[in-house]
Amino acid sequence: MSPPPKSTLGKQLEYLFATASTGAAAHFVVALATWAVLSARMTGDDRVAVNAMLALLTVASLAMWALARRFRRSKLDDAKLLQGFADAHSAIVLFGALVWGMAAFLTVDKSVEVRAFYTLAWAGASMGAVSSQHSSLRSCLISIWGSNPFVAWVYAASIPSFEGDAIAAMILTFGVLLSVLAVRNNRFVRENLQLNQTLSRQLLELEELSHRLAFEQQRAEASERSKSRLMAQASHDFRQPVHAIGIMAECLRDNLTQTENLEMIKRIETSVAALSGMFKSFLDYYALEAGRMHAEQQPLSLQSLLSDLQDDADEMAQGSETVVRVLSNRAWVLSDASMLGAMLRNLVSNAIKYGHGGVLVGCRRRNGALAIEVYDNGRGLNDAEQMDIFDEFVRVVDQQRPTRDGIGLGLSITRRMAELLGLRIRVRSRLGHGSCFSIEGLTLVAPADEPSTGDWRALASVASGKPIQVVEDDDDARQAMAELLQRWGYAVAASADTQGIDAWPLDAVLIVNQSRRETGSGLDVARDWLARGGRHAVLTTGLVDADLRQACQDLGVTLLIKPVAPAQLRSLLLSFERQ
């Protein structure tokens, strides 16, 4: 941090004594030249007086030089000491001015040349005083008026005529003009010093503000890191039990046959789905707010995306009278599969909630790009609702079909994701005629090579018997997952760690949780498994992390975010079977 600004007096004295030594030397030279001219024209007592003048002016020059040197060696943090230097300077200046004024009487009866030379020497000394001493107005005025009246009086007395009075008046006018110049220069110095002090204070304030901002930034960054750790842990802790409940509910469905029990399981699954959706919306919203969600755009098959969307929509529509129809499209677009899929699921989920019987999803080409549109035949939206629908925590209330699902973040998240992908979200609606939400601006690209998937749904009822190795550290989730997979006809081995990994069959599907363990994270286990020759590895996690997603993509590991829907898991396993 910079030192505090010095006082105005201290800075004035710094300017004053900065040239004091040079001024003292110049003063001595002028005095010596004046002595040489005067002593050559004088004899007797006058010569003694001239010698005395030179001696006194030499004393004044030496005293000023010594004072300037003492000032440079002193600590200027004492106000009394500063005032003492100012008083001493003024005293030396007064002494020298009086000597110059008294010496003027030596030229009274001398020739015009001698008087003129002395006058020029005195005038030069006075002008030099204004130049070097204007930062101290008192010393400057003393230097002018300590000698000016004497010189004027000499001319008025030695020339008893109008010319003598005129010259005297001119000398007094010269003193006035020098005084005005001294006042103006001193004012300029003081204003400059005040400006410097103001700038110094502002600089200090800016530095203090900068330190405070840096401190607050460090606190904010520490708080953000703490919140990130908290949200990461909360994400895992929230998703894990919901994931386990969903798996266990699917297992119970196969065991219960009574209608009322099946209805209870249906209500449990509905509640789990709603809770899962709220958790996902909340955590996605936090990731967007914190800037932790990044788009990774690459060629994407709409056929595959829309097929998965149809499966998800059928599951979301279970228990309702809504029928969702997703029209296929073989186009390829440049986008982020995960984010685009999440946006479409949000739109379809809203359409199912507020639609009255039917939802249609289709694609349309516009201006060389592609748009995906979601139609519903619900009550529609008025103009005010269309303006607010994409704001945070806004929920449209349908009196005919009241619902408590959701927290009003789905469309806001969809809009924020669209901005990350460079897309537009539009809504067209009319009360009583339903609504159409569209994702516009998808860039069409050439198809990329992809493996043939076949009809996986046709295999849904076939028990493959393919071995599956489950590594899950949560007891409830592990037991529920093993039971569900066994009911689907898979040979399952479940464990909390990787003990006995060397004995696992390489044709097995590895399903491993990301949680840390002694042998490393779930991603480390999957990496080792693939390195040993395993073909399929699935990583489940409750943490949404862009780096983890990219790492899985690079390794060829399938990433599933908890809670994992049973239908999503079964579709994935059937895809492995088809491959």
C-alpha cells in the first residue's frame, strides 16, 4: 500500500529547497560580479562597505546552501520542524534582501553606468527569487520588498527631477508586477499540490477498495467451492435413495398381483418420478447458475434421439389418458445429445401434464435449419402467460387438471440450455386450442456412421442370461438392482467392491457406481475393466459433472445419472445384447 500523502507545507518546502542550493550559488555569482564592478570605482570607506556587502551576501548564500542540505537530510514528518525550516528560509531571504537594499546607497553619487549595473544585478536577483521561491509566497514577497523600496528611494533622492521620480515609480511598479507573478505562481503550486493530494487519497482509496474486493472475491470463491462440494454431495445423497426406491418399486411390481397393491406401486412410481424430476430440475438449475454446464456439440442422429424420447414419453404418460406420438426423422443435426434430450423431455413432460389427451412431437425444416416441435391440445396460454412461462419458478395452473408436480424450473432450464446450444425456444398458443413449443435453429449435418440397432423392443421379453457384474457400495441400491436384473433373466453377481475382479467373465456387462473406494473411483474400475478386455461398462452416478461425462465418452463408458429409470436401464442392456 502507498504511504499517505504529505502535508501541503511539506510538499511546498520540497519544491522550495529542490533549487535552493543552485539558487544560492547563482546568488553568490551575481553578488561577486556586483562587488567587482563597484570596488573598481570606489576608494576608501566606500571600498570597505562594498567588501562588507560581498561578505554579508556570501554569508546569506552559504546559510541558504546549508539550510537546503539540512532539509534534505531531515525526516519531514514533524509539523513543527517543517515550520521551522520555513521560518529559517524566510529569515535568510530577509537578511539578503536588506543587504541588497542597503548596498544601493553606495551608488548614490556614482556614475550612471555604475547605478545601471547595480540596478540590473538587483533586478536579476529579484526575478530569480520569484522563479525559485514562488512555492513559499512569504519568502518570495520578502525577497522583493525587502530591497525594492530602498532602490526606488535611491533614484528618487539621487536624481532631484521628474526623471528620478519616474524611475522610482517604475522600480516600485516592477516590484508590484513581480509580486503579482509570485502570487499566481504560488496559487498554481498550491492547486497542483491539492490536486496531487486528492489523487493520492483517491489512489489510496482505490487500493483499499482493491484489497477489499480481492478479499471478498476470495471469500466468494471459497463460498462457491464450499457450495459446490455441498451440492455435489447433496446431489449424490438425494439421488441415491430415489434411485433405490425406483428399482425396488419395479421389483415389487412383479411380486404383487392384487389390483389395489398394483395401484399402490403405481402411485409410488409416480411419486418417485415426480421427486426425481424435481431433484433433477433443481440440480440442473444450480449447474447452469454456477456456469458448470457446458455444451459438447457433435453430429447426432434424430432417429435415435426421437426413439429414446418415445420410450421416455410412454413411461411418463403411464397412468394418464394422454397418448404421446413421436414422429421419426432420419436427419442428422449438430448438437449436444444429453442437453437436447433433456430439453425435449422437459417439453414433453409439460405437454403430458397440461395436455388433454394427445401430444405430438415432430420435426420441420425452416430456413435451412431444423426445428423440433411439441404440440399439445391443452387449454392453451394467454399472452401474459406466454411472456412469463420461461421465467424461474413459474407454474401454469390448470383448474381442470390441477397438479403439484414440478417446481417451475423446467422451461427456464430449457431456455438456458437452448442459449448454450445457440438455439431458440418459441411458444405459439391460443386459449382453448392448445400450445406448440418449438426448439429452432438446429444445424443439419451429413449422417455419420452408426451401428445398426435393430428392434430392441422386440427383445424386451427375451431373457438373455448374459452375465452382469454390479459394483455398488449402497446396500439397498445394490440388492434392488441385483433382484431386478435377475427377474429380467440375467446372471447377476453383486458386490460392494472389486474383490475377485480377475474372476469376472470378460463378456459380462459391468455396472459400477462412481463412489470412491479403496481401489479408486468407479471410472477407474471401468477403465481397468475395459483394459482387461471387457466389452461393456456402465457408470452410474448422482453427480452431474461435465468432466466426468467427457471422460466416459473418451473411454467408451456409458454414463447413467441416478435415479436410473428401469426402462432406461433395460433399453441399454438390450442394446448391448443386440451389439
